Amino acid sequence: GQQVMQIPQYQHVQEGEDFTTYCNSSTTLSNIQWYKQRPGGHPVFLIQLVKSGEVKKQKRLTFQFGEAKKNSSLHITATQTTDVGTYFCAVSGTYKYIFGTGTRLKVLA
Amino acid sequence: EAGVAQSPRYKIIEKRQSVAFWCNPISGHATLYWYQQILGQGPKLLIQFQNNGVVDDSQLPKDRFSAERLKGVDSTLKIQPAKLEDSAVYLCASSLTRTYSNQPQHFGDGTRLSIL
């Protein structure tokens, strides 16, 4: 079946440093969604990517879809303590989304 | 708009007991999802409804789990009998779809289930 891996599993950064998480699929994707889950909270939708090579920005967050549509990345510039949480990608399978393993981000002040 | 409502927030039961969770999606959202999230893992889809029909329940342990969405609005998920491995957060989500398309999923706060 379809597999979705995210790396790294954990990342600790100093406040102000950059952070990147990668999402890799075993199959070609039609689209990908990114979610953020704060500690003790529920996943919150961030963005959706559809086109090959697509790049979208939300303030300090940059999302990219690979040219082959088998991987994606989320980059945060100059992390802040409010960025703490787990970032999940969700890839579309047949009629459903499959969530990745997540990357847990800790930001040290 | 009001978000996805779930109850209860917490539930503690002993193994072999039964438990039920309730979810009310965002008004007008045709698609409703139930996910199981074990600590440290990503959400795993248990069942997906489109209105009151089941789209996918391939990962639902049907010998002990059941779910229904009789009127195409709110939904209940039941576990009977519960096992220790069912300890998890059960998340309900909804999205605005009438046919399968790319829509954001809106999650409720979840029910944290502990099995003793």
C-alpha cells in the first residue's frame, strides 16, 4: 500500500533558526496537504499543493511540491516559539487522505 | 462558523467494556471522517462517510468498531469490547465535499480514550 514518510522525526532548534521537514511518498501524488498540531491540540489545515513544482508561501512558511509530485517540503524561516508542534503531511489516496508520520518541532527560546 | 463538535473530551474505561463517541460536523459539510491517533503517530483513518454512505472503512476493525451517520449529519463511533491497544485520541473531521475533491479537513478537539 501507499507509504508516506516524513523526516526528520524530531527537530530541536534555537529560536530564530530555520526549520525544514520533508514528506516522501512511494507513489505519485495528485495533491498534498499540510497540517500543524500543537501539543494537546488537533490538526489544523495549513495549505494544499496541487501542481508539480508548486511553491506557496504563508508569512514565514514556504511549502513546495516536488517536480515529480512524489515529495514535498515545509520550510519555516526564523522559527518562533509559537511554531512549536507536530507538522503532518497528508497525501491523497483513493478517496481518502493518508497522514505522514509527522515531524515534531521544539523551539528553544 | 461553529467548528466540529465532539464529546466526550475524555473517557476512561476498563478493557472489555464498551464506549461511544459522538461528532457533529460543520454545518453543510458532506464528508465526515473518524481518525484514531495513537500517541506519537499521525492520524489513521478509520472510516469516511459521504453524507450517510460509507466511502472507506478499510482500516476499521469491524469485529469491535462500528460507526454510523444515519441522517447524514452527526455521527457516532462505538467500540465494543475495548482492548488495551485502543487507547488513543479519536478525532472527527469534516470537509465540504459533494464528490471526492481536494478540500481541507476541519478537525474537532478529539476524545482521549484510556483503557485500564
